[in-house]
Amino acid sequence: MNLKDHIRSIPDFPKKGILFYDISTLLAHPVAWRTAIEEMASKVRSFKPDYLAGIESRGFLIAAPLALKLNCGFFMIRKKGKLPGKITNVSYDLEYGTDVIEVSKGLIKKNKKVVVIDDLLATGGTMAASISLIKKIGATPVGSACLMELKFLKGRQKINIPFSSILEYKK
């Protein structure tokens, strides 16, 4: 099955000049969705993670069912202000400013193995910040994976742990 056939490309979204890769059509197709999770599991299983960390928000959609399949825990990496209670955060640079991501404090025990999951790797900034956040809470980031990678943006160069994807876009 060619999973790219189930991903819709939307030009000029969210702004002119951007080609948005929409996974809604993949999620709506049960066989394609199951195939995507199976392929992601084959990439992530070898890391033997204790937890998968899903990056807000589409990363949640992939990491949660993947964690069930791999029999490991799942936690969310959220944008600033979305988590209750005590949090740990990290700020990072964007092309147009800065952003902050957070996790709930005390949720993950020290030295646990974590794989960071998102739907798409573009410039790599959010993934790199997520890896830093995992280290900041005392866990060990052992790998990272995305459903799709925009190879031409070279985001993989910002990631200092193993990374894999199941779909690559070269332009």
C-alpha cells in the first residue's frame, strides 16, 4: 500500500507558499491508518521504549495508538499553558520568533527510555526542543520518529539521536 496516496496536499496553507501535508485522509481510511501504525511500530520497536512522547497535536494521534501497540506508556509534549499543575518547559527559536513546549512535572521517572513521535519533521526545531525537554526531566531520549519527513528542509540535521520516518518528501 502506498501511504502517500492517502495523504492530502493542500497548497498555500496555513499561509501562501506552504504546502501542507494533511493526515486527515489517512486517519479516515482504516486500512491505511492501520498500515501506518504497523510501519511506525516496526521503526520504533527496536528502541525498546518505556514511553512514547507525542508532540502536540498530531503527534498525539500517532503516539497514543503506537504506545498501546508497543505496550509502553504515552505522555504529551504540549504548547505553553495547556497543562495543569506543575510543569517543566523549554523555549526554542522559530523562524519568526520563539515558542515554549511543556510536560507535566514528575510524570516520568528518571532514566526511563523515551522515543519522541510527531506526524511530520520539517525544519527540526520542535523535535530538537522536545529532545531537550526529555533530557531536562531526567529521562533518556533513545530515538525519534515521524510519519513524514520533508527531506529538503534538512530537519534531521538538528536531531542528535536516531531518527526515522516512513514517508519522505524530497520537494
